Amino acid sequence: MNNNRLDIITKNLTLLVFIAFLGVLYIANVHIAERKMLKIEKLEKEVQTVKYRYLDVKQSIHYTSMPSEIEKKVESKGLKQGTESPKVLKLNKS
């Protein structure tokens, strides 16, 4: 009777090893997937941060490039806006 049980175990040993191997592969795959998901979440947060920083810089540049803001900055340096209309220069072709 004891010998019979030993025969059953030895016959199914390859199946048991295969099932254990599949279990290890499954666990490893789950860990790899979790690590990738964490990395994706981290990168998404980083993209969101960079996007907000971009929008902030874009708004700042838009504000400082407005004619009224440029005028304020150059007045402190002694420059003033021209009051005369621009003159057209004509070239004589010879």
C-alpha cells in the first residue's frame, strides 16, 4: 500500500513541478506588472507637473510680452514710444 502511494507521487511529480513552475511564473508576472503600473503612475504625475509648469511659463511670457508691460519696462530705461508715424524710404533704381 505504501509502495502504491509512492508510485502515484513519482508518476505525478513532473506535473507537480510544472504546476509549481507555473505558479512562480504567475507570481513573477504579477510583480512585474505592479512595478510597471507604479512607474506609469509616477510618470503620469511627472507629466502633469511639467504640463502645469509649461502653462505657468506660457502665461508669464504672454503677460510680459503685452505692449503695456513692455512699455513699462522700457520707460525705466529712458525709451519712449514714438509719436510720429513711420516714414517710408524709397530707393531710386539706377
